[in-house]
Amino acid sequence: MPGTVLGGRYLIDAVRSEPTAANNGAMQCDATDLSSTNQVSVRIGPLSNLVDPLLGSTTANDALAVFESQCAVAESLSHPCIETIYDHGEATLDGERYVYTVAERLAGGSLRELIDRGRRLTPSQALVVGVDACRALDAAAKQGVIHGDIRPSRDRKSTRLNSSHTVISYAVFCL
């Protein structure tokens, strides 16, 4: 995967997390936006994993339409506690169709990674994480978006321009 260019624009630099059932078979990658040289984060997963009759997609084309719709919503969200989604697309790799989202690259790891390393939050840290998550969910709900899949792997610690927030990822809402 490193060295692959998606959409003629996003060069995959490194794979940060491998596909698992918990993340719907999607990989998290570090990438470079060749049009701006900015560092970005790319989530890429097989389109076939998004086919779900319970969600109204019985074919890959149905799943692609749902993915496109969800990405348009995720890209419209703007809040300090919501990860910024820049772009999305479709690519064929080794004969298989994949979809991907492109988001800001956040410093820090997920709450799940912190817990897996045996670390615990202090009560005041837990309060900050909870308040930031509530702020993100409130901002999204005011725009008519319900996340529906909040868990520690979705919460990322971010440092952005002299501010530190827990950031909720809505890109996974697409993948």
C-alpha cells in the first residue's frame, strides 16, 4: 500500500492500522496530498464491506451511493471537536473496488490506543474527554447528524494550533 496514489492526489506514506472486523475492514494510513504537500490521514476499505441490505445497499453500486451521501454529510461538519474531512473517493486496487476518506492528520492517538497501552485517564482528563465528545455530538446533532457509533477508537486526542481537544471522527461514519 505505501507508494500508492489515490485519486491522482494522495500518496500513501505508511499504514497506521491494519484492517479488522471492528473497523469494517478499513485501513488507516498516513498520506501526503500531492497538490498541497499537506500531511493527511486516509481511511481506505473494500467497497464490498459496505454492502448491507439492512442499511439499504444490496449491491456495490448501492453501497457506493450510500457512502457518497454519508461523506457529503461528514464533509459538511465543522467544529473544533470534529475531525475535518477533506475529500473522499473510489479506487480499484488489484482488481478490487475500494472507497476512501481523506481527513486532517491529528497528532496523538485514540482513546482505545491509550487504554490498550495500560494507561488510565485521571478523573479530570476523563471529564475533558467527555465534555469534548458531547460538544462534537451536539454540534453534529444541530446539523441533523447522528453519529451512532461512538467508542474509544473513534475518539482521538488532537493538538491543533495551540488548542487541545478530544476530536470525534465522522470519517468512520462513512467507512
